[in-house]
Amino acid sequence: MSYGLRRVLGWIALPADIGFMVYLVYGPPRDWEDGKKWLYRALMVASLAGIHLIVKLIFPGAGDEDTPDGGRHEDDADDRTDLDRATRRDV
């Protein structure tokens, strides 16, 4: 998947996941008990994990220390712009 497509999909999915989280916080009834209480908590954790994965889509490689070129991976090498090619000497 190209770098640009990852970012677009991430920016589309982020408001949807935040909206789902807001619904879980303010929307469902507070009198859920037993199994529904655990389902509610599992959905909250899944929504937080979803936000984490969406951020990884938007910023792939951010925080990866093992890549020598600052987080860019080999499969993203074709997505460099002409300005990147002009300014980098190793390309």
C-alpha cells in the first residue's frame, strides 16, 4: 500500500473511530449489567486500539528506530517526490 493511500485511509477512519468512541462514552445507557458491561468495556478498549492503529497508518514508521532513513521503509521508496530525490544524495 502506498504512503499516500495509507494517510488518506487513516484520515478517513480517524473521525469515524473518534465518533464511535464519543458514542460509547455519551450514548449507550449506563444501566448495562453483567455481559453488556463487559461488552461495553471491550468496545472501549477496541476503539482505543483502533485509534492507535489509525495513527500508525497516518504516520508509518514514526518511532521505528531500526530504519536508517528516518522511518521510511523499502516499500515506500517509490513514493518519494521529485524534491526528495533532488535533495537526497543517496537516491
